[in-house]
Amino acid sequence: QVQLQESGPGLVRPSQTLSLTCMVSGGSITMDTLYWTWIRQFPEKGLEWVGAMRWSGSIYLNPLLGSRISISRDTSKNQVTLQMTSTTLEDTAMYYCAAEDGLGAGISSWGKGTQVTVSL
């Protein structure tokens, strides 16, 4: 089972670009069948799927977030990166990196999450 560790800046000013990294261990991010998914949880609210990258490099993004988000990877570091531009206070959430065996198939491994606060 893979292990995932998120990292990020913690605090971001509104309109700035947020960059979060998911370091994967125990398996390659190019491993067949796996999807590397970003999910966020708002304070006292439910979860929101942000986007995912397939093991092959294909990217799937939440259309509600529009062109603000992008996902990339560095195979030499075995990590996946989420970038979000034009952040607002409403982007304040706990951000999780997760692995699943197919898009929407269910999460097999979760990271511990990293808190992102967008504030002046």
C-alpha cells in the first residue's frame, strides 16, 4: 500500500497561487491502474473532489473549479503537484492527496492532509 504525504504553504493571500505537493512512497506514481486524487474538505462541510491524475499522466479536473486548477507530476521525485490560481477565502480547506484504483472507484490510501488558509 502506498503512503502519501502532502505539503504546502499553510497560509496564502487572496489572489495568490497555491501550490501543494503530494510525495508518494511505497509505489511509483506511474504504477498501472492508480489515480492520484486531490480532495478538499471545507470547515464544517463535506468533501469536494478537486481533480486527479491517472498513472499514465492523463488529468481530470473538477469543472466547477474551471481553469484555476492544474495538476502536474515529477516522476523523478515521485510526486504530484496541485496548483490553484486566483485563490479566494472560499478556498480555505484541508487538502488531501489520495490514491484510488480507478477514477471514482474509491480511495485506497489517504494522506494526512495539509491545511490551507486563504486570508489577508
